[in-house]
Amino acid sequence: MQRRNFLKNTSLGMAALIVKPNFPFTQDTILGQGNKRYKIDTHWSQADVAKYPVNDCHEMIQDKKGRILLLTNETHNNVLIYDKKGRILDSWGHEYPGAHGLTLFDENGMEVLFICDNKRHQVIKTTIDGRVLMVLDYPKETGQYTKAEEYIPTETAITPDGDIYVADGYGKDFIMHYDASGKLINYFGGRGAEEKHLLNAHGVCLDFRNGGEPVLIVTSRQQNAFKRYTLGGEYINTISLPGAWVCRPVIKGDYLYSAVLQSNSRLWQHSGFVTILDKNYKVVSNLAGSEPTYEDGKPDEMYQTIKCFSYPHDVCIDDEENLYIAQWNSDKVYPYKLTPVI
Amino acid sequence: MKKLFLPILILLIFNNCYAQQTFQLAPPMLKYHSIFFQTPAMISMQFAQPDTKIFFTLNGKEPTQNDSYYNQPLEIQKSFTTLKAKVFGDGFLPSETVAITFIKDGLKIKSVQATEPNEKYPGNGAQTLFDNEGGVANSQSKNFIGYQTDSVVINVSLEKKQKITSVLLDFLRDYGSWIFLPESVRVYYFDDKKNEFQFLAEKKIVADSSQQSSATVFEILNTNKKVLSSKIKIVLKPLSFIPAWHSAKGQHGWMFIDEIKIY
């Protein structure tokens, strides 16, 4: 082939690329509905698996420097710190074999982390670079626990005053309320037949969206629901999400985001998706899930429609409204990044 | 043709490097009360993903886009009809196929007596086994009774003495929850003349490691004998040692059963 022909043919090839031929494998997959639709990038993480391995990717947050922190139960590096382009900036942590919950709190201008370790049966407060500031052991003082093993904390939520709420999501499903110094003030929830009780209280967060005193939103994952409580632990109501094994609620702006570990209709078959609720707790979009519909004010059963995710475990929303999805038990896959489609 | 080769090659290389992967659609949602029916069974299907369609067959063949697509609930009248359904949509790989067999009620059963199930999984007692409710793979469902014993004996009394040709048992398979099919099933019939139970049929089952998803599975035991009886005895052996390929190898398996049919 002559050089001129090569160039001609190559430019033809490039032209074909630019016009994007309508092959199925060249189309971007768009996830979600309405004004909450996203493009997915499964190769966001640039981490070298030999240097920065992960096991379960449990939770993620963004710090005020704009960095994305990932918590994994891989003790080679429990915390991986990324930039938004997926490049590794730093890592730390070897002592969190059950690293599960990761919450960021701005303590008088200094960002601190709360890690729930469900193998150590403890909640650990650290600086953003991993120096331990406080350790909360199992809440013996509630009278509900006889040994540490009964307590398997999964999540924390911190009030502006520094009060700490801990969800014992894999233990006895109580929500513990501590003051900022770690003194137990109250506990509520737990298992039982009443609406106020919980089953797999996997997440907890504070909702400031309606002004006034914030409310607590607690996951009751096996009941496919969130439950709302006052800060004092009084049950308010249940947000039923049929079919969806919701993990922790994450609020950003007017919306509540939650990874759905799996669909009730296909248990333990990698049937997860991500759900987004508006300010009125109405589902507005399911990413890789069924288009939300309501009948008599109640959502119809939700389920996975596209097999992009296996077992999504957390959603982190960055300052540019991109989402990062961490997954549990999904072949040690690094997080995916989702970019809004405008 | 030769001139086209290079651009096509480059196109393919670029696509493989930079294009996003193609995702597979999830299987359709099938809604039905039970796979067992007396009056015709009604099945509805759902898949709330725009620009996709559910294609299905009722003849046992793999659905293609040339088959019927779902637009209204189906009614199934014929026993042992297998519904196969699959979702297709542009830009996605088609879903896996979902296959469900619907089974009509058999000879009228008067009563069932069974070995006491595990206290955690009592179902609705022995009634569970002939209530025409079942075939939904959920270990928490009251439709199942669960055992983790060496042997389970189930005595079935028919409403009247009848010709018996086969026995159907419906089990749950859910390896993640240590729930296996029994390793053997033996069926006996009551011989009035001899005033004792006589052997009718036997089946041995090996746990298949390739079947990883949870599902209900029915086993049919046929007989060539000409048998008239009103009483059937079924002896089941839950899996005594979980095989080596499972994380719980060597442990005693669970057995969950939700329905018995006599034909």
C-alpha cells in the first residue's frame, strides 16, 4: 500500500470514528430517568492493582480539597485517596479489617473521619490522614449487649454539634446516640414487629433539607425502606421502597441518593442498582433500574434492568454532581464514575 | 476490498480501546401467584426499561425477536407448559432467559403427614405440601418447610384409591443458603392386600455446581407398575455432606420442599 493511500484510508477511518457509526458497542449507555440521567465510566480508577489493591469497596466521600476517599476492607490500604480523574494521590490504613462505614465531619474547620469497623466491633474517629482521635467500643452501657461480637456497626452520622449516631446494622439494629466526647446519651430502634423497629439498619444520615431541626434517616434494608426519626429517637414515618435493598442514604442538594445492594426479585444474583429520591422522598430515577412508577402514592416494586453493577454499596456525589459507585463483593472492582447527562 | 481493510481494522482497534462496554439487560420480572394451578394460571411480565421488549415462547424453545412479545398477561391452561422469556433492546446484550414451568394439580390429596420440620422453617405445616402454592424461590417464604435432618418421611393420603403413575416433588435450590436438593428420594405405595408399603420408585440426585442461581426445582418419579392405592410414602434424604466445591463443604445441607403432586 502506498503512503498516500494509507493516509487516505486512515482519514476515512477517523471520519468513521467521528460520526460514530451506530454499532451497539459504540453507544454510550445512559442510566436513569428524567433529569437524573448519567453516563457510566467503568474505567475511572487509574489505580495499579499491584500497588493499591481493594477487596470490598464499601464507602466513599469527597473532602474539601475535592479529593475522593474510598474505604475498603483491604488492609494493604484501607483508605485510597483519588483525584476526580481517578488518579491515586495517597493511601493509608492497615488496621481496619472490617472497614465498612465512612463519614466525613467538619470539626471547627478540620475535617475528620468516622470509620465503622464491623470486624473490630468499633467506631474509630481519625484525622483525614488516618491519625486515630477516638475509639468507641461496643455500647455495653445500653444493657443490650453482653460482648463486643454482638455489635457490628455499619454507619455513623454526625450532627453539627458533633453528636454521633451509630447504626449497628449487622448487629442488633440499634441506633446509638453519643455526645461529641463519646458518652452514650440514648439508643433506639432495634428489632421487633413495630414500625419503629429496624431490620438491617445499614445506614444513617441527617436530613437538613426541610429547614428547622434535621431529622435522621435510617436504613432498614431487609424491609426495603428508610425510616425517619427525630434526633431524640422518636419514630416519624417509613419511606417504603419495595424491591430495593437500600444501603446508606446520602443527601446532596435537594436529592437523596442510595446504592441498592440488590433487587428483592433476584436475591444474591448481582441485581443491584442506584436509586435517587427527591426532597419529598419520591423516587425520581433508578440508575440501571426500573423506571419509577407510583400507584396510590406508593412506589411499584423496583428492580435492576441493566447489569452494570453487581452489588453497589455506596454513592458519593462530588462538587460537580458526578457520582462514584463503590461495590461490595463484586470481584474486587474499583469504583465507577457516573457523569450527569444534561 | 483491500483498501477498506485498514480503516476497518483501525476502527475496530479504536472501538475496543475507547468505547464503553456493552451491558447486558437483566432478566424480565415475572409475576405469578404460584407455578401450581387448578384453574388456569395467570402470568404477567414487567420490564420498565424504555426501548426494550420481552419476547417469549411457550413451546420450550429459546425466545428470539421473531417470537411473540409480551403486551398483556398470559393465561396458561396446559400442565407442564414452560414459559421462556427474554428481554431484547438496542445497544444492550439480550438478557438471560427466564424459564418457568407451570404445573396443574394432580390427584386429590386428603391429608399429608410429615416429619416435624426445623423450628425455624415450619411453613404452614404439612398443609404447605398440597396447597397449590409454590414455585417461588424465596427461602423466607411460608410456602416452604425446611429440614436439616438425615431423613424425612412424608405420608400422603389420597381422597380415594386411584391408579398412580408418578410423583412430583418441588424443592428449593439455594446453594448460598446451604439449601440443596435431597441426595435421594424413595417412593412407596400402600398395598391393601399385603397390608404394607411396597417400593414404587427411586431417584438419586447429585448437587450440580454449575447451577448457582437460586430456583425451585421439581423432580418427577415415574413408575411402570400398575398400582392402585390411596396411600403414598415418600422417604427423602437431605444432603448429608455438602460437596467440596461449596464453601461449607462437609456440613449437613438443608432441604426445602414446597409441594407434592401425585399423578
